[in-house]
Amino acid sequence: MSKYDNIPYKMYLDENEIPTAWYNVRSDMKNKPAPLIHPGTLQPLKFEDMQPIFCDELIRQELDNDTKYVPIPDEVLNFYKMYRPSPLTHAVFLEKMLDTPAHIFYKFEGNNTSGSHKLNSAIAQAYYAKKQGLKGVTTETGAGQWGTALSMACSYFGLDCKVYMVKVSYEQKPFRREVMRTYGANVTPSPSMDTEIGRKINAEHPGTTGSLGCAISEAVEAAVSTPGYRYELGSVLNQVLLHQSIIGLETKAACEKFGIKPDIIIGCAGGGSNLGGLISPFMGEKLRGEADYQIIAIEPASCPSFTRGRYVYDFADTGKVCPMAKMYTLGHDFIPSANHAGGLRYHGMSPILSQLYADGYMEARSVEQTAVFEAAEKFARVEGILPAPESSHAIRAAIDEALKCKETGEEKTIIFGLTGTGYFDLTAYEAFNNGTMTDYIPSDEDLEKGFASIPKLDL
Amino acid sequence: MSKYDNIPYKMYLDENEIPTAWYNVRSDMKNKPAPLIHPGTLQPLKFEDMQPIFCDELIRQELDNDTKYVPIPDEVLNFYKMYRPSPLTHAVFLEKMLDTPAHIFYKFEGNNTSGSHKLNSAIAQAYYAKKQGLKGVTTETGAGQWGTALSMACSYFGLDCKVYMVKVSYEQKPFRREVMRTYGANVTPSPSMDTEIGRKINAEHPGTTGSLGCAISEAVEAAVSTPGYRYELGSVLNQVLLHQSIIGLETKAACEKFGIKPDIIIGCAGGGSNLGGLISPFMGEKLRGEADYQIIAIEPASCPSFTRGRYVYDFADTGKVCPMAKMYTLGHDFIPSANHAGGLRYHGMSPILSQLYADGYMEARSVEQTAVFEAAEKFARVEGILPAPESSHAIRAAIDEALKCKETGEEKTIIFGLTGTGYFDLTAYEAFNNGTMTDYIPSDEDLEKGFASIPKLDL
């Protein structure tokens, strides 16, 4: 008999138990995250500086380090009810396979057409754009999770959605592109001939297949230069972590409802949107000294911003059109090796999570991608869900922790974030199935090249 | 105020409310479905005739017209709990968009990695194979929904799973193939050189890209000629409708729990697995005279077995290796036009549903594919789920019924089956998005060619 024998396999909150306010973890942080700064003046960005780029209300949320609970607007809550509450699942089949005394739970955010947690922030961002009377928004997308989420959200509110999609993905990964188009988005391969920077890059690098940095630059330029448009971003920003706190709040509510007491909380970390959202309310308890949890960020060994990066001000994007943020960074010129299949390829990290990590409130580990896909396959076979490569980083770590418990006999309770499904990542699964997937760990010299792009500031 | 204002948007049964027995609609049918017959002797197939092909327990279920409730084995129930209960969803956003007084609900079976309801029968069939001590099973797959479901089920029970996948899909639709391989299935492009019939077809038609008929023949040959193997099939058969009754039983339980009284029940119909499962318990009430429902089967205009087919004995497969069934059929040589994208391409229909239709217990309608994709896109945009083309046939009909209510002012309650997601059907969506999708309605002459393949029997 285990202490969790009498709870359901999948734990759903009732619809009226969905949290009605987001939680702002900054309100409980003694050391607040460092502000975004203007690359010219090196001064903290003010409301007015950001107004041409972001919606007003989202800037307020970005700058607000104090408000503890931000009410979720009714229109956003209504949309949440389409796909939330998401299940907290007891991984009994995985536990059995591992033959571990540990208890494993996962919060699954993949049961919506965007395929990931990104929709939680996309709908909020689209709502504030609509409320401000805007005509549309722009964004960039690589593989397409965020672009898909924002397309769905804009379609719901009748907003135009212009997505700059890295050209190589646009051409080689047509499926996500077509989901976005089905939701009415205007999807443009980047670099395009629509923007000044796109034309410049096309002229300088004929035949280029694009990069995320270039797509960001195009999306920002398009937003700033088109009346009635703003730019929206799916990770890294404080506002995004605020919206994503819905993941952690639901998880915590389910823990309380079903009597689950987590010891370890694990999330994958790219820009930090999922990890930050999942851990926020638990971190709040930890910051207030009310409870203790072991909180672990998992990143790819090929893009190790937490574990091998520097905690300094750097540009948020390779194109240097965005402000600078103080964060763990590999340098804005760092690009993971071409063999890297598993997402989480951002050079930096959420400023909130960076501060929490610097202050010792959480750990970070890196994992290699073949080990990640081995965990993904194991998980898929016993738990019946084909996980996204990003999520599988957390699965790898959860399995490793559960196997440690098997050695020590400890009955720890582990919760991890299963951010999404891998239906659009089957090229990577194919490489794994064929045994052609390889690992890559950047050498110190490789990292030095990225670090060299970090601006030397007199701060 | 509407009568359904106080129910949740998504209605989940509790885990302990999942039905624990399948319902056998044949037990309430006065006119039982016609038996499968042996093509040589024209006599009804007996247990022993089927034993080389199917598992023993599944043959018993196939032949059993009398048992009303068949207990679901614990091992199958445990697996169901991975992805069931599935939500019965109140389509409030769709209702609002249509501005209809009708109430629309859908039972969503797509929240599992197989992407459809097929898993409900796959896990049962794999269980009985395992219980019989078999080593493995064989099957065929076209686009891959059934193959994926059976791969997942076999992986769970540690059974070998050999899938013959139509060669053109194997090569051009690698994503489902890789999901099956991730679940450990052996996926072979058909026609292969593994089987006698495969070698024959390859010799006679060098470079052929295969057909479902050929893949069935290979799968059956492989099962019969390999010790410890049997063949499993995902639709048409009585046993499949029995397992799929879980859809309808959950739907009915949710209706009772939340006070929903359906007037119209709509399902898409290919071989009948989803429609039969969804309607079974409601049809039972209708057959017993306890309640009345308008039950509507929706099929593609390009493959109209109910609406334009003949109710006669025909081969179940184009390769004529399977028994003959009395069913609505377009002739086993009938193949829908190449422009047909929306699934549901089987020439025949479940014998159970055929008998119920012949006896006037249900209606059938056909819809054209561009109208189906228009409905799919509308639905995706407001309800947040990208539907499978198959499911979208039911969406089209539900929208049409709701619009009729708008004209008449009637406040009817409509339930339809949303069988799955369209993540692997984006090539069809792309054609729709690009405006290159076309419709096809076979002429009477086209149908006559198919009818010509129906055997002339002296029965």
C-alpha cells in the first residue's frame, strides 16, 4: 500500500476550481529581477520606452514587481475553460516500470491544439491587445508552438496575427504552418521582403534560410511600423511567467485537493515560460519560508545557459533590436549545434528565474539529447503520451530522480511539467528510431565564442 | 437563460464512473445482423473457421448476439484510465458563432496519442491476444490511426505488432510511421516481399505503391502463416462495435449526470466503429422502445455506402482473403477518387449498422469534402481543437442541424462524435487553405463499376 493508492490516475480540478488570478512571484522575491535596460542609454526601460512595441497593460504587468495576485479577465478565463483545467496525472505506469518507491506526478499541458502550454500566455496577450483596440499583433516562430498558440488566440478575439516563421521551418515543416493558416494567421517566411531588415538580410545573404534572431527583428519592425499593431513574445518576459503561473496554481490546488505533498519539482527550461509557471506558487512558499521544495531546471547540454552561462546583461535577441536583460546567457550570438533536435535553444533565460537561481532557490542540470529521447520513448510506451522533446528533458530528470530513490529506498514525491506533445517533432523521433541521433556538448572554446558577443557594459 | 447554463463546459465523469462493462447492441436487436459467411461454402462462419485468423475470445464476442453486457477486463480498464473518461464538451463557442437556439455537445476521443477512438478497441484486442498466450499480432494501416492505436496497445502488453502500411503512406506520411516505430511496432511497406501475396503483387505490378486491400491480404497471410500470431482489425466487425460502446456509455452517463437530453445524435461513418460505439446505448433504448432519438450517420459523398450502396453480401476486402459480410456496400473494387482527402474510404459498412439502417432505426446523409473542411475550420477557430477530417463530417452535419434550428426556432439538443484530431492530416488542410481542394461525387456509371464486383450469390 502506498500513500497515494486512493487518488485517481488523472486528477482534474472542477471547472469552478480553476484559479481566477495569476500569481506574481516577484512580489515575494527579496531580490527583484534586474530591469530590462535600453541598449543606448543603459537606463532601465520605462513604460513609454516600451509603448511602441508592447500593449500598455502588458507593459504594466512587465514592470509590476509588487502586486501579488492579478485577476484573470473573464474573457481569458472563458477561453481557459476550453482546455483547462489540465490534468495532474499520477504516473503509476512509469513508477511500475521503474520499480521505484518514488511517487511521480506530471502536469500535462499538451491537450490543446497548440500542443503546449504556450496558449496560456497567448490568450492573455491577445486579450490585452484587443482591449486596447489594436488591429493586430506580430510575432516570430521557429518550430511553431508559440506561433500556433498566438494564431489560435488571435482567431478567438478577431485580431490579425502576422507570424514571421524562420524560412527553413516554413519550407521543411509545413504542418505547423498550415495549423497557423487554418487559424487565419498570415505566415511569412523570414527573412521576407516586407521589412527593411528582411530586405537587407536577403540582399547580404542571398538564399539564406533565416534564423530566429532575424525573425524577431522582422516581427518587431513590422509591429513598430504598422499603425494599430504591437509585438508579442512567448517566453522570457516577466508577463509571460505571470500568465503561466496558472500551471503552478492548478498544480498546487490539485495537490491540496488530493493530498499530494511534493518533495521535488522539475521543469524543462528554454526561455523559462513553463518552468517559471509551474514553480511560481511553490517558489512563493519557499521564498516566504512556509515550505521547502527541491526545484530543478533541466536544460539541454547543447544549450546550457543556466549550468555554463554567465549572469550578466545581454541582448535578448541575436538581432539586437530588443532591450537588454540581465540573465544567464551564452551570448546572443550563441546558436546550438545543428544536431540539436530538442527545442530549448534560447541563448538566455528568464530574468526572474535567473535571479532565483543566482540566489540559490533552485538547481539546474543539463542532459544530453539521446538520453532525453530514450526517456521520451520509455514514457510514451507506458504512459500513452508521445511527449514533446522539450518536455522530455523533464521526463529524463524525473526518471533519474526516481531511480536514485530506488537505490536509497526513499519514497520521494516528484512532480514534473509535461509541457506538450511531440506530434510535430517526428523527424527527431525518426532520427532516434534510426539510431542516427547524436549528442553534442559545446567545448569551452565553443562557449567562449558566444560569450564574446556579450556587450561589455559599465554598469 | 438556457437550460444548460449551469453545467461545465467540459464534462468529465469521475474515474470510478467509467463504465465497467461494454454494451452489446445486438442483444436488443430483433433482426440480428447477418452472419459472416465463408466465400467457398456460403455457410455462416463458425468458431473453428475463424480460429486461424482471430483470437478465440474475440471470435466469441464476434458471434455472440445475446449477451447484453460484457465485463471489461481489469487490465483493459486500467489502460482506459490513462486517457478516459474522455470529455463530453458543451460547444458554447460554436453555438454562439452560429447564433442558434440549438444546444450542441460533442464527445471528444482525440486526447490520446493515437489521436482517435481506435485505441478503445486496440487495447481490448491486444489484451485478448496476450491472454491467449500469443506472441504477436498483425494488422494493416492506411493513414495510420488504427496502426498507431494497435502499436500503443501491443507495447503496453509486450506483444509484437507487425503493421503492413500501404507503401505510398509509408513513404509520403512518415510521421505516423515513426509514432508506430516509437511504440516498437514493426512497420512494413506493403506490398512487401515478406508474403506470398506481396511478392505476387510486386511481380505483377512492379513499382506499385500499394492499396489497403493488398495490405489487409498481407496482414492476414502473415498472421495465418506465423505460429503464435493472429490478425486484428479496427472497424466493421461486431467485436469492434462492442468495445467502442464505451464511447456511448460514457456519453450517456454524462448526459444523465449533467441533465442533458439529446434529440439528435450524429456520427461519421467509414466502417462504423465510431458511429456504432457512440450510438449503441442510445440505440438500445430506442430498440427497447424506452426513448426516441434521431440518429444520423454522415459519410463522404465520394464514398457513399449507406446513401447509394446496396445491402447485400460482399467481400470485406478488395483482396478477397476475408469472409463475406452482408452490409451496405459499393462493391469491394470501389475506390474513392484520388482527390478524396477525408478518410472514411471503406467500400462497405458494419453489418450491425447496416441492419439497423435497413430497419429504419437511423438515417444517413452524405457531405462533400470542401463543405466538411469549411466546417472543420470554423470549428477549430471557435472550439480550439483541430479536428480530424473524418470527425469533421459530423461537425458539418451538426452545424447544418443547428442552422435549421435557427430557422425554425427549435431548441434541439445535438450530440456528435468528435473522433479525433487532424495533426497528421495537414496536407489536406493545406489543400483547403490554398483553395485547391475539390469535390467529387461519383456518377451512377462510376458506382456501377463498383457494384459489378459484388459477387452474385444464390442465397
